[in-house]
Amino acid sequence: MEKRYSEMTEYELKQEIARLKEKARKAEQMGMINEYAVWERKAAMAEAYLMDVNDFKAGEIYRLKEEPDTFFKVTHFRGVFAWGYRLGGDKREEAVPISLLKKS
């Protein structure tokens, strides 16, 4: 039975991130773009568990690392996910791992 990211040690998370990034690299080399995106997103989720959610604040605006021209306004946090909406979009609420947030 696999452990949840929240149950893993820092060492285990780093190993998992390396494993996922390797899978993403291989998928990219084989031209499997959808599979590449899945592995990259899983790695981002694992990376979020290495970060401190207290380094981020509700009400702040951050750039999205994967989309540098996109800004995300955080309304609240739930675990290691920031909930909010993309500026300039339809203001539909969504969640992103905190590892994808970048101070602008």
C-alpha cells in the first residue's frame, strides 16, 4: 500500500519527486504530452508537501510557475492547496498546489 504524500518524510518526498520527474522526462521524450503533464502535476503536488503554507497569504496575488503570464489571487488555503481564481479569467474558483505559486 502506497503512502500519502502527507505521511512521507522529507527524504521520501524528494525520492518520489525525482521518480516522478524521471517518468515525466521519459514521457516527454516519447512525445506523450498528456502523460508528461500528469507526471509533472504529481511532482508539483509532492513538492507542495516540502513547502510551508505559512509562506503564502490569502488575498495576495501570485504568478503561476507553469504559466508566467498568468496571475492567481488566493482566497484561502486547504492543506497544501491554494484556492482562488486566475486574474482576467472568469473568476471560477480552482485549487493549485502551493508549489506552483511564485511571488510576482
